Amino acid sequence: MSNNQVIEDQVASLEKLVESLQVKVAYQDDTIETLNQTIIRQQKSIQDINYNLEKLVEKIKAMPESDSPGSNDIELPPHY
């Protein structure tokens, strides 16, 4: 085998390696973009949940306090 043939074989091997790495990087880029979009959607959901939680806390704090729930809303009938 001549030196030229050895060099050509090494170049071909390196070209295959580079191509393989390019394919892996392309898949990783796609995966990263997919994960990024998932994180964006989840962050929006978390913000919505936090907003709703804050509103619920405000409603609960605004409710009148009583010893038993609903005790002021029920009128008891007179006893004979």
C-alpha cells in the first residue's frame, strides 16, 4: 500500500467521522429546540397556576371568619 493510499484512507475515515458528528449535532439541535419549547410551555403553565393561586388566597383572606363554616347562613327553626 502506498503512502497516497494510506492518506486517502485516513481522509475518507475522517470524512465519515465528521459526517457522523454532524448528524449527531443536528439531532441534538432538534432535541434542544424541542426541550426549549417544552420549558416555555411549562413556564407559562406555572405562571397561570401561580396567578390562580394568588387569586384564591385573596378570596380566602377576604372571606369572613366564623367558628363554624356557614353557621351564619343557616337560620335554625324554632323549637316547640
